[in-house]
Amino acid sequence: MHRIRSLTVLAASLVAVTLLPDTAHAKRKSPLEGKPVVVRKLELRKLRFGITPFVGMSLSQTFVHKGYVGGKLHFDFTDWIGIQAKFAYGVINRDAKLLKALNDEAGGLPRGIDPNTAENMTAAPARLLADYNSPAPLLHDFQSGLTRNNWLASFDVVFKPFSGKLGLFSGIFTEYDMYLFAGLGLANFGRHYPNQKSTTELLGLPNDPTDAANYCRPTPNSDPNRECYLHPVKADTGLKVGPSFGGGVNIFLAEFASLNLDVHDIMTYNNAAGLNATTTDVPPKVDKQDANWNHNVMFSLGVTFYFPPKAKRSQLKIGGKPVTAK
């Protein structure tokens, strides 16, 4: 009986020895409890300025493709939100396939009879009889109203919801972030053929649609000029304002520099061709009803330089003292 009692005491002691350390460990508070998951995170954006020179190209222009050079200045309040100002100036103009087709002598818009010839003793091209059933304007009238973008600018709020590390070729690792932005956009438009004049301009015809008695008439009692009357032209030039939005990615080359890829859209309400597009106007006229919303999309590639050049790192503190990595 005494032997059984001794074994029972010994077993209870062993159980106590086994359980007590675990119980103590369970009650002990971890020094990492309530701390951030990422320790000594490299804060590549917080409270830093960025300057980005870039080159870009248009992605959505109907008649004239553009090549841009420009710059972007931004400031990040935190690692995930900031503001930016951007400007892009057009330096290259390249006719789109549609414009090349319209200008094609073999199958484009009708050109009419050359002015100051035996068949046409006026200062403007005259429509051939074979083209009288064509609803299209003569080529010179179309060219006189055609516009192209000169420059783009915007002021945006930038939101960076995604960031992390990127591995390349299993041996090169760097940080990256992806961002979205939206704000106010500006776009300036000018005539693509600045020296081209319309029939109305070449002949000096009155073109006030509210004066129906004299509208497009060379003399008060004459018939209206066909091209002036049916194909009024008014180039929609100047500054346009609209929404700006887009997104991009930064791939960091160092703490002070990153490769920037960006897609930017500025919407504008304008008439790119400068022609009448409505059928209810009598007489035909070019006004705001002929305009529509257009997307001015630009893809750009640049390099961002950050200031100050050295990035801060987040710190883990225990007992008010920073913990250094070992």
C-alpha cells in the first residue's frame, strides 16, 4: 500500500514538472505582440519628392499619333498616398492610317478642280460633277478643320494600394509599387495643317448661320456656294479641360531611383475634325453639338529620382528603445 502511494506521488510530480513550463510560457507576453508584421521596412515613398523625366506616345488619337517628352513632379505624404503634377509636350506628329487614307489621291477625299485654271476661275477648289453625290467634304476643307494635340497636363491625387518585392531571374530582388491616380486634366489643340484654308476663307464668303439671307452667298442675289453651305468648317483649337486618370508601376533601381511605366488618359470634349456632324441644322453649322468626348491616352516610360536620396526604414521599439536587426 505504501509502495502504491509513493508511485502516485511520483507520477503527480512528473505531471506538474511537465505542465508548469508550458503554463508559464503560455502566460508570458511575446515582445512582438501587437507589432507590425514587417520590421525595418524600407519606406521608399513616405515624405519624399520625386522628379520623373519621361518620353511617351499616344495610344488613341484618331488622325494624328503623337510623340511626347515631359516631366512629372510628385510628393508622397505616406507610403500609399500623394499628389502629382504632370506635363507632356508633343514633339513628333505622325499621320494615322485613317488620315493617310483620307489624304490618298487614289481613294481618299475628293480634291476638286484646281483653282485658277480654265475649268475653275476661282480661288478655291471646285467640286467635280462626278463628286456631287458624295456627302464628304473636299480635301482642303477637311484639312483646314483638322486639329491635333499640342500638349497635355494634369494635377492628380495618387493612390498606391500595392507594393512589395520583386524577384528577377531568381537572383535579382528589388522593391516595386503599383499606383492609380485621378484628377484634373488640361489639353491644348492646334490645327494640323496651319496654312490650309477652307473654301469659305479662300473666297471670303459670309458664314454667319443666323444670317440666312446672305449665308455663303458670293453676292446677295446669288446661290449659296455648295462647299461653304454643306460643309462648314471651324477648327476646334485652344485649351480643353477634362478628367484625368490612369495608373502605373515603379520598379526601384536603388533607394533614390526607380523605373516608371505609366498609362495616362485625359478626356476632352472637342471636335477633332472641325466639321458639322449633325443633320438637323438648317443651314448646317459647326457648334458644340458637333463635339464629343475623346480619350487622349498616353503611355510613358521614365526614370524617377527621389529626394531626399536616402530612404528611411521603419523601426521596431521594445520598451521605448529601437531594436536593431542582427
